[in-house]
Amino acid sequence: MSGLSFGAPLMLLGLLALPVIWWLLKLTPPRPQMEVFPPLRILARVARVEETPAKSPWWLTLLRLLLAALVILALAAPVLNPREGLLSGTGPVALMVDNGWASGADWPARRDAAEQVIRDAGDAERPVALAFTAEGPTDDATPVEASVALERLGAAIARPIPTDRPAAATRLATALGGTELGSLAFLSDGLDGNGTPEVTTTLAGLGAGQAILYRPSIAPLVGLTQADNSTEALVVQAVRPQGVAGDANFTVRVVDGQSREIGTASLDFTGDAVTAEARFTVPVELRNDIARLEVVGPATAASVRLVDDSFRRRRVGLISGEGADVAQPLLSPLYYITRALEPFADLARADSADLSSAIPALVARRPSVIVMADIGVIPAPAETALRDFVDKGGFLVRFAGPRLAASTGDDPLVPVRLRSGERQLGGAMSWSEPQKISPVPPTSPLAGIAIGDEVTVTRQILAEPSVDLADRTWVSLADGTPLVTAQTVGAGTIVLFHVTAEATWSNLPISGAFVDMLRRIVTLSRSTGPAATEEGAAGSAQSLPPYRVMDAEGRLAAPGAEAEPLLLTAGTSAIVTRRNPPGLYGTEAGYTALNLLPEDATLAPLPELDLGTPVAARGYGSEASVDMMPLLFAAALVLFALDVLAMLWLNGVLTRLGRRGFGGRAAALPVLAMVGLGLAFSAVGTNGAMAQDAPAAEAAPSASSTADDAARAEAAIAATETTHLAYVETGESETDEISRQGLDGLSQFIAAKTALEPGSAVGVNIAADELAFYPILYWPIDAGAPMPTTAAISRVDAYMKQGGTVLFDVQDDPISSLTSTAVSPGQRRLRDILADLDIPPLEPVPTDHVLTKSFYIMRDFPGRHTGSPLWVEALVRDPNAETRPASAGDGVSSIMITSNDFARAWAVDDSGLFRFPTDASDPTQREYAYRSGVNIVMYVLTGNYKADQVHVPALLERLGQ
């Protein structure tokens, strides 16, 4: 039943003055009207009897009486449906107010309830002790006057953190210091928390004569506990308070960083269930744009879940040791890896074949995983970058291959020690058969992935037996040999597949299990690779500054002074505290999301509390009392405005303004002037900024840089106009001159015997010149020449992988073996150079190799000497094939090694005479040396087309044979 009360009832006596006000208004005539001097109108009024109004119009009098009455009523502070006094007894009043995350949705109602209790205490002149459960030790609960308590209440806000009721109850007990308590009011959020028995004991010990418990409805509360961005769908887990029965339907929406809605899904709780999930069918590409998930309805910090980089698709860096000749789709080591990861990961390829620069550049892009397919020798700068990448949490996945099998020495970037060479299973020359793969053990990170019996392995790299080999094995073959091994290094992991990434060693890459393995490994990794900082090293805590923090209603804002950096330690989970509220920690370049509820969170209702006295239960907002003072003052203000307009109309002011058009053009002049000034200042600021930015943007190139660019352009044009044979400048003038004369002599022989007309020989500086212009580099190995730098050798390695061929010619003892311990100085220098090159296994040119028939039919390749074979890349022989295949792609070996001294056999002076004699006096040796050079050049330029036997029957038919 509604009622009306007045805070200042004596002010109602002012209503008795209304008759006096009416009498004064009636006897006060309005102001005489002013007329313009029209002589005719004055003469027309002369004959009239002059009349002066004796009273104001009745409607104006009524308006002013209502205005006076409204002001008097407003000053009396009327309240519609006033609340009854809540407090009883005497003595201090204690208030414990929950202002944790669950208060975000109804904080205004809770603050109003607390304000009512404090005002009642103030009316009774009782001190108030006020404590908030989500504040720190600085929250002083000392009893104060009601006015001071109201100021503290007005400054209080809801916090997006759990409550700490035991600490708040302890502060109340300490502040009261044994004083007999008159009334205790607990304004709760309706949820149970830690230490409820302790809180009950502490509050009961205050000995309050009256206890009031405010308990809201907890049915609308919903918290998001997990968001799983799996390959199949985006699944969101949610929890509601226990004891809430019945079906309940909510809507979860996902938004991006600009608060644009990406999608919605239904969240349905059925029966007595306290957990539910929402499943989104948003495409994977759009899921990467998701910044937050939120429940539509009452907003709290629990109903919002922020996502960070770990939620988004991973970035995977791809590097291959393949040469340009095997870059055909189905033969490329990265083809199956790309097809497996492309649907759900962002792939980043190395931008250069120079590993010393490509790998650090790829690490700088902060991938989660780096995949290396058949890379044996890793340059020092690349190895340092990869070590740092793994130590800080990155995943390095390596695949075996001929290059890794041929590498010697201990490789720190493999999880186990490897045996040199490779193991071959099956074939005519082997007693063994291709091995199947054992089921993945349940302790393996790849557990649960089914591998069919049709998946077999024919070749693999073996691991050296060790004590911890079984612990590092994720997947093994049926005979127990490891197939996938891994090791934790720092905060990251190194994983090795002991087979190739394409189907030459195993058919695993063309199976579905391969896709599942790669996706599982990528899922285990971090979303973005470790930052390029010194922080976050393995085993140490990483400090992340607050970037954006959440308030109790789930809104992100700039962090305040109370927010502190978040310390993350490997193996531990961060928790929400007052110093670390939920939000984003890090920087704009990368951050970590700290959410309120963990995955196993539960919400329980507040139990019944025994406070040592009967507890009166109340709810928030149950009494709809309305303060009428603001409404009455607003109505009085409206009447006052009407009175002003009426007086202007009666005095003719509005009529004259309308006749003169003052409200039109004249009123627009100030506005137009302000707009013009604003545009002028804007134009001045823009022109000034452009004047300052233009010189920085348009920097004139220097004359020296222009000349260098022109010289490089001319050299590039000259190198591409015709084919040139190139040699490596060693720094020894005599050696370089012999190389030039030798390649010039070979070029002349090629021009005379073939359709190719090479240009003059070109010397190149491998540390500075562009090598891609030349199909082959002749490199004479001289022990007395300076050793090339690591960067220069890395450039040569990139040249070889991009399709170039390097012919190493050692100018001393014949090379009968590449693994012999007794070596000459020149051979030692060659081994030092090859140690920094990522090369596959080598073998002497077999009798069925393309080199033996690329132009001339040849069995060996003599030069000035005849004692050394010509070493090339070892070709992979199919054990079941009758003939030896040339190779995949063009099949050109990227490296050739000899010690037959080709340059001196080819060298001619300016008059065309041979400069150096051959070992044999027979002139045919020099002829065969030239033929060797022709076959090498033709092989480099044309590839393995001579090994293609597909068209032989058609060719023989055309020839009539």
C-alpha cells in the first residue's frame, strides 16, 4: 500500500501563503505595451477612453500559484511509499558489503540498500562500521559518523575479483574492539565463498543484537570456464550456481577486437545440470579474429571470457633443405606438411635459401612451430636463433632425409643421438621387410592417434641406444626402433621424425595419421612463439605488464595504479587477485589473457548463517520508494519557463523578433564564424604537418648509391644476356688466372662442338656478388688461399639449393675416399668448407648416371690427372626397380668433387696454346678432359632428360629401327 512522507514537513506551512500570493498577483497589472510611433494610430486612439488593466490574466495567476506550490512541496522533501526503519536497538551498526565480481550486475541496488541502512543509523545518531569484502588491508572499518560512511560508500565500486570475507570480518572485529554491537547487516552476493565457517564464527562473536542478511537471486548468474578452439568447432563451457533447478537458456556471443559480433550460439542448461556448453559453427578463419566471448544478459566479470594468442591459430614456419630441382608438388618435402597444416594454421615460409639469414628472419616472425625438412648442416647464426627459439618455448619439428643422414658429428638440435647413415628395410638385397608402426602408447603426447596397418616404413634414421631413449620416444616401429622422438629443451620441445616428409622413405606422409600427428604437435605449442626478449627464460618467472583490465561488468579499460605486472612461472597457473584483476597482460604485440573462473570452477549458494541472533532476510530493491523532490523541482522549472515565455509574448517581444527575422540570418552569423575559424586552424595544422613530414619522406638518393645501382644493373644485364661459366675468386692471383683461362678454353671448345656459345669466363666473389646468374661455379681448392667466411659459405649453400651447381677441384693428391683419415692439406681445406654446407650423401659417378651420356658417352672424367673419380649426389635407388632412376625433378647434382685438375687441362693462353701438359703424353687425355667439361656443362644446363626412357620406342620407330 502506497504512502507519502515528508522529510521537512514544516515547509508545508508555506502553502498558507498562497492566498496572499494570489492577491498580490491579481492587483499587479502587466507592463504597458510599447508601440512604434505611427501618427495615424495615435490619432485614432485619441478619441478612445484610455484604459489601464486593473489585474493580470487569470491563467497567468494560476500558473504562478502552481509554481509557488510546487516549490514549497519540493522543499518539504516528500517521499512516495517511504521505507520503514530497518534498525532496532542501540549501539554501533556494522555493515559487511560484498563488492566482488558477482556484484557487478546489481551493484546499484546493493549500494542503495547499504545507503538506507547507513541513513537509518544516522537518523538514530549511531556510528557505522563499514567493511567491503573485495578490498585490501587498507579498507578501514573503524566506526564513523553516518555522513562519513556515506562518502565511503559512494566511492566504493564493484571489483572483478572473488570476495575475501574472512579478512573483512576480521577487520570489523578488530575495529569494534569488543564494543557491544547493536546491529549487523551483511549485504551478500548470494554465493558461497572460501572460509564461510570462519566468517560465521567471527560475525557471531560480535554479539550483535540484530542481524540482517541481504540475499539476492543467483539464478541469472552464469560463468564461462573454458573456450576450446579445436579444429572441428569452437566449444564454450559454462557453469551456473548449484541448486538452481529447471531449464534455462542463454545466448553466448563472440566479438572481435572492434566489438563487432562474429556469431552467436545457444547455451542451454537442462534439469539440475550446473554445466553446459555452446558450440559455434564459425569458420576457422573468423575464429582467429575473436577477442572475447560473453553471455547476453546480466554482465559480470565471470560471464565474459577473454582470449589471447593461445586461442588463435598457430603460426608455423617451414624450411626445407630441398634443392630447386625437387620442387615439384608431390616430391617436395613440404608438400604434405603444407596440405596437413594449411586448413588451421598460418604458414610462413623462409624467404631465402640462405639458412644463416632465413632462419633468424623466420624466428623473428614469432612462429609457434618451426618445421625443418631434411636439413643436415645448420649454419652457426641459424643454430643460435633456433636454440633461443626452443629455449623460450618454441617447438622445433625436424624430418629426416639424405642430408641429415649424411651429416656427421653431434647435432644439438635433435632429441636423440643419431647413427650415421640410414637403415633400409625390404628390397632384393635385404632380409628385412618394411616395418609397420606400433600403436601409440598412452603416455605419449600423440596418444589416441590411430595408425593403420597399411602404413609402413622402408627407410629410417636410427637412434643410438641410450638410457633415456624410451622416455624420448613418442612413436616406434613394430621392431621397437623409434619413429618419432622428442626432447624438452628449456621451455620448448624438439621433435624428430626419423623418416622423410614425403613418401620416399615411408607412406606415413600420405596417411591420415600424419595429419593428426602434425596437428597434435601444433596444438601442443604456444600460439605465438617466444618473444624476442631476454625475459621468460626457462625456469624463471616472466613478468607481463597489465595491458587492459576488466571491471566487474566485464568491460575492458586501461589499467589503474593498483594493477601490477603478472608473474608467470612454467608449470603454474596465474590466479585473479586484487593486484592482478582479470584482463590482458603484455603489450599490443602479444599478451596473455587472465580470466576469472578456472576450468574446474563451481558456484555454490550461500548457506544459512548462524550469527548468534535471529537473522532477518531481505532482498535488494524490494521496496519501491520514490523521492519526489527532484520531480517537483523539475515540474517547477517547466512552469517557470512557461511563465517567462508568457511575459515575453504579452510584452510583444516575440512578435518584434519574428517581424525583424532576428532568429534567422542574424542568429546564424556567430555559428558560421566559429566554423570558419575551426576550418582555418585545421588547415594551418594540416599544412604544417605536411611541411614537416615531406622532407623526411622524400629523401634524395646520394650520387654514390645511384652509381652503385647502375653498375649492378649493368653487371646483371651482362650476366643474363648470354651463358657464362663462372669461377670462385680465391684471393690467389695465379690460381684465379688459371681458372679464368681454363673456363675460357672450355667455353671455346663448347662453342666449337655444340650449339651453345658461352660468353667469357667470369670471376665471382662469393661473399658479395650475385651467384644466381651462373649455372655452375668452378671452385679450385687451394690450401694456401684464405678460408671463406661463414656468411660466404652460407650464400653458396643457398645458391646450391636454388638450383646452382658447384664443382670443387682439389689441386693435390687424388681423392679416393671422402671419409679417409689421411688427407692432404687441400682435402682438409675442402672438408672444412663442406662442414658448413648442407649437402646430401655423395658417391662416384655410377655407370648409368646422366653425366655419362649428357653429350658424349663416357665412363670416367679425366682432367690434367686421371686418378680421382668425380663425386656427385648419391641417387636413391628403388630396391624393386630394374633400372636406376636419374632423380626427381631435373636431377642435377648441386655438388661435384674431383681432384683431376680440370682448369689446367682446359687452360689456353691468349694465342690459343695449352698452358699445362697432362699426365699422359697421349693427346686423347686432353680431348677427354674437354669432353668431361662438355658433359658437366650440358648436364647442368639440361638436367636428366637423357635418362628419360619413355620416348625411346617412338624415337626408334621414327628412325626406322
